[in-house]
Amino acid sequence: MTESTLVVAGMATLAAGTYAFRLSGQLLRARITFPPRATRLLEAAAVILLAALVATTALTEGHGFSGFARPAGVLVAGILAWRKAPFLVVVLAAAAVTALLRLLGVS
Amino acid sequence: MRSIWRTLDRRVLADIGLTCLAVFFIGLSYGAVAVASGFPLWVPAAQSVLVLAGASEFLFIGIVAAGGSPIAAALAGLLVNSRHLPYGVALPPGVTGRRWGRLAGTHVMNDESVVFALAQPDPERKRAAYWACGLGVLACWPGGAVIGGLIGSAVHDTSAFGLDAMFPAVILALIVKDLRDARMLRAALAGAAIALAATPFLPAGLPVLLALAAVLLLLRAPATEASPSPDEELAVLR
């Protein structure tokens, strides 16, 4: 019983804290007027965050290497996206290459 | 809602639809993993609606299932979700809605809705893309989690289908146009390298935040890059 109360407390903490992160960024942005160059830097910062997210989700699992299959799929997707392939092709290629490599025994 | 369909062209809507479908499949595995780890179905169901941030929910379930304290699991999840603060700063005012609408719009802020918003050229389309993707994820992530929890072990091993490669591929496909600029590409690669180098040593979530240090590469006077015209500079940072 206390176990599940604790789980609920943890869930509430995570949900409320996550919303607070989302909202405080927006409130910060609404209160400060940024010059145009700073605005573009903020967008660039978001792109850097997203690029880091791509790298870590593609290459790592926990604190270690994810294995070759997933980054290989993401690499193929990146090449296709760079060559302006349709989004559908890019995303499905990532899954297909990764699944195929795993089928062949590459982890 | 109607204005979303009128504002966005078909291709963008199709891309958002595919992204939401990918989110649905990852949601299936999330629900299945949570139930297989011994959680009642309402745990992933409530989390998926109230937290609405996949990676942190997986982490929460994983830590608690391994015997960790739920409060420690929540703090680890919050570290992972701290990137939503810079996301909120990066989104131009009005994208998430106005006044009370913004309180709701803020909740559907996630990697996917942010990246689709940033990819749009003007404020109105940014707002439409943000809401379309945000609401799509709000439907597909909990929907996937609940169905995954119900069918359980049948979808336990999604790695066989390579679904784990879809999330990074979606994000990469959407930022690739920004990466065509040499300075932006350099900064993004530096950020990725920082995050990867930090991953073995730091708790999840922190490495991605550290990547923000790469913004410093863009602060240098653009004059060093053969003085681009204002237009070119705009392209650099868009």
C-alpha cells in the first residue's frame, strides 16, 4: 500500500516537474524581449540540443554503446535525408536497416 | 483545429502523421514493458498522459522495477526532461497558444512538436505544426501505451523491428536542412560529440544539456567566415 503511494508520489513529481520545465521556458521567453540575433541563436541552440539527442539515442543505451544495428539505421536515414529523400522513406529506412542487421545477427 | 488543416500543406501533415505513428509503436512497447515489469496498467496510462515525455517514463519504470525509489526515479526523469526548458525558450511566443490556451499548449511540448515547429518558415505555420504534432502525440503515445499494456508480451521485443531507430531518424530528418549550413553543422557535431563523451559518466539527460555549450561556436563574430551578408547570417542561424 505504501509502496503504491510512493509510486503515485513519484509519478506526480515527474509530471508536475516536467510541466514546470515546459512552462518556465515559455514564461522566460515571454518576459524578455530578445534582439533578432539572439532569437536566431535560441533556435540554433534547440537544433544543437536535438542533434545531441539524435547522437545519444542512436549510439548509446544506458551508459554504454548501443551496438551497431541502430546507429547504422540512423546513418542510412541521415544520408537519405541529406539527399532529400521523402520523410517516409527516411524513417522507414532507419527501421528496416536496423531490423535487417539484427536479423543477420548484428546486434 | 480547422485552421491547422488549412495552414499546413499535405506533405507536412503526412510527415506529422508518420511521426505520430512511430510514437504509437514506441508507446506499444512502453505499455508492454511497464506491465511486464509488474506495474498495473494505470501506471503507464497515467504517466503517458500526465508526463507525456517518453524517455523519462521508460527511465522511471526501469528504475522502480529494478528496486529503486520512485522519488529517485522521478528526479532522474526530471533530469532527462530538463531540455524542455530551453525548448520553451526557443519557441517563439504565440506558438504554444495565447493566454489560457498556452497553459494547455505548453503540455504538448515535446521533441517532435518542437522540431516540427522549428522546421516551419513562419509563425502561423509554426503554431499549426506544433499543435498538430503535439495533439497527435497526445493521442498516439497514451493510445499506444494502453494497447501495448493490454496485449503485453506480444509486442515486448520491438527492437526486432528496428523501431528504436525511428525516433533518432525522425529528429535527424527534420533538422537536416539546418545542418546544410557549415557553421550550424559544426556546432551540432560539436554538441553531439560533447553529449556522447559525457554519456558514460553522467546521469541520463545531463549529456544532452551539456551539448548546449556548442552554442559558443556560433557566438564568434561572423566576420571570420568571410563576412556573410545579413541574409546569409539569417540562413546560418535559422
